Amino acid sequence: MLRYIVTRTGSLCLSLLVASVVIFALIEVVPGDPVAFMLGLNAQPDTVAALREELGLNASVLERYFSWVFGLLQGDLGTSYTYRSPVSEIVAERLVISLPLAAYALALTILIAFPAGILPAAYRGRAADVAVMGGTQLGVAIPNFWFAMIMVMIFAINLRWFSAGGFPGWEAGFFPAMKALTLPAIALALPQASILARVMRSALLDTLGSDYIRTARAKGLTKGQALRRHALRNALIPVLTILGLQFSFLLAGAIIIENVFFLPGLGRLIFQAISQRDLIVVESVVMLLVFAVIFVNFIVDLAYAWVDPRLRVQT
Amino acid sequence: MSVLQIENLSLAIHGARILRHISLSIGPGEIHGLIGESGSGKSMTALAVMQLLPEGAEASGAVSLAGQSVVTLRDADMCTLRGATVGMVFQEPMTALNPLLNIGQQVAEVIALHDNLSRSKAFVRAAEVLERCELPRDQFPLTRYPHELSGGQRQRVVIAMAIAMKPKLLIADEPTTALDVTTQAEILKLIKRLADEDEMAVLLITHDLAVVTGLADDISIMRNGEIVEQGKGAMLHRTMTHPYTKALFSASGHQPERAQAGQDRALLSVENVTCSYALPRKTLLQVPERFIAVNDVSFELHQGESLGLVGESGCGKSTLTRAILGLEPLQSGTVRLDGAEMTGTADDLALRRKMQVVFQDPYSSFNPRHKVDRLIAEPFHLLGRTARMDEIDEALVSVGLSPTDKEKYIHEFSGGQRQRIAIARALIIRPELIILDEAVTALDVSIRAQILDLLADLSEQFSLSYLFISHDLSVVRRVTDRVLVMRAGRIVETGETEQVFTNPQNPYTRKLIAAVPQLSDA
Amino acid sequence: MRNLILGFALTALFLIGAALSFLWTPYDHTVLEVTNKLKPPTLAHPFGTDQLGRDILSMIMVGARTSIAVAIVAVGIGIGLGVPLGLAAAASRGSWIDEVIMRGNDLIFAFPSLLIAIMITAVFGPSAVNAIIAIGIFNIPVFARVTRGAALSIWQQDYILAARVAGKGTMRISVEHILPNIANLLIVQGTIQFSLGILAEAALSYVGLGAQPPVPSWGRMLADSQTLFMIAPHITLFPGCAIVLTVLGLNLAGDGLRDLLDPRIRRAGL
């Protein structure tokens, strides 16, 4: 078990290292002088020189890479040129929206997908199976941002149950804040839940056809008992894999959905940064998101070992 | 009163007739052998008793279990019988256990389910049951997971689950087919002992006549969903009347007519060959240990000879086969073919045309996307040219197929026909040596007999030599001149086949031969 | 089977619409007619007009070209690089080559298309090519994984041993025996990635990282409609339905093909 954790941790660090090199290198290939790029064509030479100095661009590539990475390790994401304040502070302000949104959507995804995957597998070929599978087929095909717009049209404009966008802030209280995140979270969760439900169903059908389910039935377990006690946990292995991958889709989706609902989260920050050519912010936020994805997949790897004793011994 | 009484059982799945008018009965403590080739309906008979039939199955007739009719029983009521009144053991011990639960949990589950015991009491009982199945607690604690056990040990766990509630009937569906011959003997002994101790009736399903003749009180022979013959176990070979039973008996002991052994010229010589694999590292910096699969093996195969290589799974015979074929790097030693050394480089291609191979599984031996002519012409790659039409036709004819078969795809052929095509592929470039790697193991006995005859004919016709690799000692005994016995990477005994079988010198060989089930010949 | 027919019908509708737009559209999609803006569906404009008075049906037909072009090239990148990598990884299973390829794959999975597009746009400015590259890069590990997984099980088959006994090399075996036997799987995965490509292109164009004006694209039509859909819902509904029906059609066709070609294949990627 310990060895498994150690190797997984090693691979986590390696992935982060390579990802940081890739992101840094991509920003490095900006054609021409990045400062001129950021300031535009009409910049004064002394402004350019000052910004170069401020950003430490006069140092060598290696020095800059290491100072960026060591900064990241200490929680220093650099200083935004346009906001004139540390990126870490800006990001922290935005994270209090983006992180709860992603967690809310993830929770909804699981809450919807598990029953929606188990039910059709248990009643294969019956009405429930056909209905849920048809629904998920549609759910997979709907772009989440369009779904969000439709929901705004129905629930905010016609029914007036929710506001069409914006965020009151956590100061306004937990429930008003969560209410503002509800439509965005549903828009994010439904397509992913559809995918996960389909994976869950096919994984369950696979395990229900395996020999040990027949053994369980021969022991006198009912179909339901065999499903609960033996099939579910085995089906969890492929489901975990997909769930890990989906986290990155939820994060990416959140960037778009924040735009639909005018939520001042990381997504909005990144698009503002792009239009203002604030490369420092883009670089750091992308690195942060990639870190989140890699870290979640690390957690998923550990979860495998919890589910599957074959991994615990050693591989 | 009989424990299991089947009367006039017929079964159709989605309209296709699977079973016709099956009747049999088993009394307490009796072992009933149900024998048939693949597709004869023997497993479906077992599933009908368990009421675990696939969807779309319609059964008629009567099945009564300890006096209770099960055909019309609701599933909820049947669940109280399964595991308690009737237990079942399946063929594949590797997949029959849930990989995520330890053996204690899996055995205790059946006890807790039927006896309403507390968790801790169920575990105490589970330990006792496993002990009865010869898995002592100090070596096999309840916390072991299936992947930590061998096939034979897993099968003992499955048996423990089946007999935990002391059922009146045990159904064992090919319980030893996936196991080595020595393990098979132990498992059969265990089932026999449990049947005697608990006065338990056993329905033992198998394709292997030899497995049941010494063990079963009664035997039923099945074919195409019907029981064609029933009789007393020890007497059946004398009382049998049905032609299929007779054919089955004669095919099981079939002895192909073979010419005598060839000359003294060594066609293949294996000298001090060692092959090993790197094992996964224990720690990151340590040099990985190596597992020695083939350890300093030397032997010679003479021109025109049929040489047997026997051993149980994991003994290294597959690695040795691949090493001879030049598919496995040698750590040390040499392989010579007709005097020339195989170097493991492209120069070997000219040498390798003297040697071809036939594999075990007729279903995975052919690329399903290619037609037969392309399939059997593949070895011409060694000659650097394509096959002529007449060469393909000739190869097909010589294995008893028709030249028109070359336009077909492989899925159009049965298992036995596929093995003929595999032989045609091996034969087409006229090699001197054909390696038969478990080449008849996957075939039903009647088909097996035909293929063995074909091999004997071809050997004479094309003066072929065979290296016959198998775990099935009874077949090796009938078709080889000399035999090598392999264990844990080494050859432990070599000699004339009859000599080795009648007078084995090595203790392992003796154990191996003693474990082979014999058709009782009185 | 019913699904397959429905899927093919929807896919054909979308392909025909795109092809037809080269020859004929009801109106010229570049002509602005501001006096005629935001008109609800009528006989003259079956899908209505947008905020600049352009015919929405014509826009959708031309927009389909963008979706197809981006998605096809992105799938092409995925197959062109992913399949050889997957074959190489399977052929050298367990070696460092396999390890490097698979770890590289895992790494790309940490960069959703959107993040790649964000980085490229931040550096080079927005364009449809960004969308193609971003989606294409993300397709590489998908195809590499599917290929490797399927190829590994084929490498276990005895006919591969037979080919090796016939002296054939790794490359030749990969092309002659492995590739034809995983082609079905790749076709099915290709259909699925094609539909995902269309979704991703729409999302990227929606946030302004994809096709730029004046090239019409479904995603941007939705972005343009965002401030107006309260007063003219049709400008949101029709492009959105075009996306949903196309993706649905491709998914149904993919599932149907999978069942038809090989019932054992499971939906592997995302």
C-alpha cells in the first residue's frame, strides 16, 4: 500500500513538473517581446523598459522558470500587470465562487448519475431502462452553455424562481449564494451526469454478467442482493476512472458557464486576462487548473487502491 | 427418497431446443456423472436445477429437490434453497470469486444469509468450513483475497461456499477442467470425501469420461440435449449399448496407428538453455530479481521422432516452446536446428522454415479478417515469396479439406476444422519439425481422435518430426516415442514413453502419473 | 437498429445541409438587412432572422461547414497521431516507450481542450485554427488509449504468435494483423470524437476562442444571441437545436455502429 502511494505521489510530482514546463514554454513562445505584446504597439520605450524590469524579463529563461516555479510553491503566482496586484489575491477572490461551483456540480453529477445508472442496469430492457437511456442520450448531446441559456429562459425569466445571473457574495448568506449557483451547477452537472450514468450502466451490466455474480446467485442471494453486495463495488472501478476525467471537464465547463451567468469566478478572470493580454494571470490560472486536475486524478488513483485489493499488495 | 429427481425436463431458449426429455435421479450420498461434449446441454441441465437459466428460457417437465418441486417456484423461495439445500461449483475458479472481497467475507456471506448469524459467528463457521476444504487457517487466514490464491485453492474456496450449509445436493460443473492434473486429483478426492461425510448427493458434470468412471455411482451420457445412455459407473463400459457411448469410449482411449521412431540424426538440439524474466522491482533502486522460467534445459529431438514434453501449468514449457521458436531471448545456451545454431537475428529466417507450430486455441489462432488462402500462406514470408495456388490447394487437401475452402473466412469453420487449417498452415512450407503446443487440448474427444489420426498420417507422408507439448499425459502416452517431464523450469525425467509411464523414476513423475484419471478397464 | 437509422438520418441531414450551402442557401448569409432584424419564423424565413437581419437557416447551413471542418480535422489529428502512438505502445508493452507514451497521454488529459485553446489564444490571438489544434491535441490521447487497449488484447492472440513464427516484424504485424482488427473500434470512436468535436467547437466559438467573424459558426450565433434571447427566443433555439440534433445523430450512429460491428466494444473514451 505504502509503495503504491509513493509511486503515485512520484508520478504526481512528475506530471506537475512537465505541465509547468509545457505551460511556461508556451507562454515563452509569444512572438516578439512579451512586454510589447502586452502593452500594444504604441508603448513608450521607457514604459516597456520599466515593465521588463518589473516582470524580471531581463533574467535568463532558466532563471525565470525557476523563480516562477519557486514562487508557485510558496503560493506566489506573480503580479498581474493589469490589476496591479498579486495574482494570488485575485485568484483567491475568484476561487470562492469557482471552487464551490465545481464541488456543487460534482455532487449533483454523482447524485444524478448513480441512480440513473443503477436503475436501467437493474431493469435492463424495461421501460425504466429505455427512458433513462433516452434521456442520457439527449443529455450527452446538449451543450452545457445552451442548456444554461434555456434554463435561464424558463426558470429565471418566465418562472422567476432564480435570478438570471450574478452572484450576491457569500456575505449575503449561505442559501442566497447557493441559490445563485444552483442553475449554473445544474447546467454543468447534467451533461456529465448523463455520461457517467451511461458508464455506470454498462459497467454494471458487465459485472452482472461475470462469473462471481453467478456464484453469488448460487449462494442464495437475490438479484438485488447480488447487485448491491457484489456488482456495485466492482462496477465502481471504471466509474471512478471516468469521474476523475470528468473533473477536468467540469472545471473547463465552469469557465464557460460562469460567462453565461455573469459569475465573477476564475473563468471570467481568464477571459478578461486574455482580452487584456495579461499573460502572467493566464499562465498562473492555467497552471492552477491543471494542478487541480492532476491532483484530483491522484486522489482517484488512491481511491482505486481503497476499492481494489489487488492494487494494495503491489504492482 | 432421491435428493434430486428430474423427470422429462425439456428446455428451449428463445425457441431453440436445448434439452429434450431429460430424466435422472440421485439418492443421498450418491455421485452421478453427467458426461457430454461441448454443447450437449449438460451445463444447462445444472442451471435448470438451480433455476438460474438465462433470460428467454422456457422449461417443461419436473425437477424436484429434496421433495420440493422447483420449476414453478418463485425466485424469492428458490433463494432460500440455493446455497442451503443445493450448492454449486463452477468450472472457472479464477473468475468465480469476487476479486474485491476476501475469502472469509465470501464464505461467511452464505452462512450469515441462511442462518441469520451474527458477523463474528459467521466468520468462525467460515473458518471451520474452509478447514474442512483443506485450507487450514494458519496458512490461509480469512483475510486472504482471491488473487493471492492459486487456481486449486480458489476452487476449494468455491467448494467451501457450496458446502457450508451442508446441502443435500452439490452440483459440480466441470470443477477440475481448468486445473492441473495433480490438483484435479486432490479436488476430486475432496468432493468424494465431503459427499461421504455429509451423505451429500453430487451431480458431477464433465466432458472427461476418465474423471467420472472411477468415482461415479451412476453415469448419464448426453448428446445434443438428450441423455442417450444411463448406467452404473463401474459397469458402463460393459453394459453400454448406444453407438455414441461406444464411440465416446473408443475415442477417449484412441490409439492412432503410427510408424516407428526415426533415425538417429538430431533435428533439434537444445543445449543448456536458460530463460528468465525480470520481476517487478520491490523498491525503486533495487536491481529487479529475475524469475527463471527455463533452467539449464538440454535435449535432442531426432529426425522422424515424436517427442513429448509434459508438465503442469507454470512449469516453463510455454517459455521453452517460444524459446525454441526464436520468440524468446535466451539468457544462455543454444538451440540448433539441423546442426545450425539459431542466433536470434534475421539470419534465422532461412533456418526457421524447417520448423512450424500449431497452437492450442483454434479460435484465436487465425486473423478473422483474412481468408483461408492468405491465412495458411503466411509462413511463405520465411521463404521471401508468395504461395502458389497449387501449394495452397495441396496443403488444404492433405489435411482433409477442400481447395474451395480457401475462399472462406475462418468463422465459417468448426473448432476441429480450424485445427486442420492450423496444421495446413504449419505444413505448407514443408518443414521438418512441427511443434504441437497443446494442439488437441481444446478439442472434444471424438474430434481429438480424428486430429491425432491425421497427425500420424502426415508424419508418415511428409516424414515430419513432432514436438508434442501437453499437460494431458494420457494423450502424450498414446502418440509419442519419447517423453520429457518438466517441472519448475527443469527437465526431471527423460526416456522412452512406455518406459517412463510404466516405470517412472522421478518421484514427481510418479505423482503426476498416479494423478491421471484412468478409464476403468476391468 | 432503429437508433442506427435515426442516427444516420440526422447525420445525413447535417452533412447535406453543409454541402448544399456551397451551392445554394435561402439567403446570402453575409447580407445584412437591419430593417428586417429579429423577425420570428415566417414562411420567407423559416427560422427567422438574427439581430442584423440575416437569415438564420442560411447561417446554420453555412455554420455547419465550420463545425464539420473543425471536427473532422481534429479527429484526423487524433487518429493520425494517436493511433500510431497507441500501436507503438502496445507493440512495446511494458517497456519504457510504452511508459513514456502512456504518461504523456495522462498529461494531455490534464489539459482540457478549453485550457489548450485559452493558452494558444492568449499567445497567438483567436482563430478557428486554435479550435482545431486544441480539440485535435485532446483527441490524441483518446485514440492512443483506445488503440493501445484494443491492440493489447489482439497481441495476446495466437495468430500474432503465428505471424511471428513466420518471421514477421513488429511493424508489419501491427499494420497487417492489429490495425484491421481494431478498425471497427476506431470507426466507432471516430464517430464519438466527431460529435464531441462539434460540441467543443461550439463551446470555444461561444466564448470567442474559435471561429472569428465573418465566418458563421453555431457557437458564435449562440454567443451573439445571449443578450437578446429574452426578446427573441428563436435566435437561441434554432442554432442550439442544430447542435443537439447533430450530436445526437452522430452518437446514435456511433452506438448503432458499435452494436452492429462488434457487440463486445465498450464506449472507451469520453
